[in-house]
Amino acid sequence: MRNPYDEQQTQILARITNNVVKLNDTLLELNQKIEEINDMNSDLVAFSNIWNHYQRNANLYLSSTNSLEAADKQ
């Protein structure tokens, strides 16, 4: 004689398994998107560093030539 609880448990386990597979696929896709975002952010960080160095060098040059003070007075 078949146990109805076994059949119910089998169906529940099958649904859980399917949901875990879907969750795993979604998390893999999320990880790929996060990697893409991190790659883009690393480019922005590099650009920001270059810009900060340029700005610092420009300020040093303007300060050494007293051009910065003349620009502030105008």
C-alpha cells in the first residue's frame, strides 16, 4: 500500500530542487553582472586617479608661476 505522505514529500522535494536550481542560475547571472560593474568601476577609478594627478600637477604649476594667485584676484 502506498503512503500518501511519501508522495507528498516527493513532490515537495521536487519543487524545492527546482527552486534551488532556478536560484542558482539567477545567482550566477547576478555574479556575472556584478563582475561587469566591477570592471567598469575599475576603469572609473583609474580615470579618477589620472584626473587627480593632473589637477594636482596643474595646481603646482600654476602656484609656481604665480598664475593661480592672479586668477584668484580676477
